[in-house]
Amino acid sequence: MMNINTYSVPDMSCAHCKARIEEEVNKLTGIQNANADPDEKKLTVTFDTNEVQSADIVNAVSQAGYTAEKRSEHCCVRN
């Protein structure tokens, strides 16, 4: 099942931050799309819940050196 979650990333401020976060999140198996927006300080991720969980995404953002907190979740998105 595909979900789209949005996360607050308050310490993301530039294009370098965006690239670093997207790179780290996209390393996870099950990620279909990760789009970081430094202007809105948010990350939107489409992912397969059978392969990756929200906590894994938050941990990947942390590995990139930033903090993330889930804002919203949209369940059951069809491919």
C-alpha cells in the first residue's frame, strides 16, 4: 500500500539541505518519491508501507543531519 506523508523539517534552509535530505531518504527501499521544499520547510514522501515505515523516513532525515516530524498522512494512494 502506498502512502504520502508530509514532514516538517524546521532546520532545512537551502538547496544543499534539500539535496542531502532527498538523497538520504531515496536510499530507503520502498520510497517512490521524496520531495523536500526548503521554502516551506517540509518534506513530502510517497512510499510503500510494506517496505518502509514513517519512522524509517524520520531516521533517514536524521542521518542527513536534520530533524523531521510527521505533519500528515494520506493512506492508500494507488500507483
